[in-house]
Amino acid sequence: MPKKVILSVAAHGDDAEFMAGGTLAKMVDDGYALYLLIATDNDRGSYRLSAQELHNVARPEAEASAQALGAKGVFMLGYRDGDLCAVPRQVLRGQIMRLIRQLKVDIIFCWDPFAPFENHPDHRALAWATSDASSFSALPLFHSEHLAEGLQPQRVSEWYWYSKSHWETNKLVDTTPTIARKLQALYAYDCQMVLTIDDLLGEARAMGVAEDRLAWIDPTQYRPLIDLGLRANDAKLGAQLGTEYAEAFRYQTIELPEIFQVPQEQP
Ligand SMILES: [Zn+2]
């Protein structure tokens, strides 16, 4: 049986890499075909660059990151960072569903629409649109304009939902073999890595950490700090699995009646 097709749907370049980069790289190694969909251009994600400068680097950074993961392609919807909640859900749903049908997607990776404590409006909006799109892409009367374009209905069979709160996670994936590639995929998002450290410094200052304790941190030299933070985070998940590193998901699949059950392939 040919390996399945994965579509990772992210609001921003670096979302999927932070939350699931090790698992995606591992599944590519196992022969799965990976495609990335990024809904915005990250064009409000900086304290240093203009929206235009961020827009200009969005695609080259995404393509470099996709290459590190071994993805077959990157699709970008080009929305403004922070404005996904203003896009009608039907429109976003239609765009995601078109890609599911075009690529014949079997497996979705995305923010979990049901997870609590998600403060980013883009993550919430995209999660719901992705859930709607992937739940109904097999029904021909949903967005029937796609069929008029020659596409066929497509049934998604697996979902890897991720959340900052690791809400209701039921699947841990050992990412020890691929954590280096996860870091490479993240480093490709140079602007977002600088932002991550700038944000960390801002938060430390807001919490009253003294300047002399922060003076050694240079956000443009982010690699050692991202490496440290990410490995610490993924090691906590790894400890639950008994591996060095892991990533956590609320995994969902089609539950067949017993008479139809077939052995499942696990990454
Ligand atoms: Zn994001």
C-alpha cells in the first residue's frame, strides 16, 4: 500500500515546526508525502522589521524550512498575520478543503480547535477551519465548485492535533532521531527565531528581571537559546515516553466497527 499523504496546516511559519517538526521529519523518513500549508505571512511578527520586509522573506524562509523537513511542497494563503479571525470561516474552510482534495490528503496536522487557553486568534480560527474542512472533504456537496474544477471528494482518516497546553494528548511520538532536523527547520525561520528571543526578553523585563541578568542575551544569536529551550521542552515529553525527546498530540482516527478493523501503521 502506498504511504499516506500528510497536510500540515499552520497559521504561521514555525507553528508546525515547533509543535510537530520532529514527528513530521520522522514520517517523511518513513516514506510519507508531506505538504505544508501556511495561512499567513508572519507579517506582524517582529519588533525590528516592517510588514513588507517580513512579507518578502515569508516564502524563502518557508521553503528553506520545508526542505529541512523533507516536505514535497509549501502552499501559502498570504493572509495578514493576526487577521485570520476576520476571514469568513467558510472561505478558509474552502481553501483548505480544495488542497485536501487536490493533494488527496490522508493525514492532517494542525492546532487543536478544542484545546483551551489558546490566546492567538489565528491559531483558533485556523484550527476550526481545518477541522471543518477535513471533516467534510469527502462529501461532494460541500464546496461542489471543487468538483466542477475536476477535483474529487477526499476522506481524511487521521488527525494529529497539537496545543500549547498539551490538552487531552493521547499520543507521544519519539522524536529523538529527528530533533536536529526539527531545529534546522526552525532556524530557517530567522525572523521568527529573533522574535522568539525578543519576546522572551520582553517578558523577562515585564516580570522585573534585572537588566544585568539579560545583558548577555543577543536575540540575533538565537541558536543556543532555541536549542536549549526546545530540547528542555521536548525532553519533558520524552520522559513520559521513556525516550530522550518526544512530541505530543491529541490523535484522532476513524473508528471502524470491529468487523472492518485493519492493523494500523504507526510512525
Ligand atoms: Zn502561530
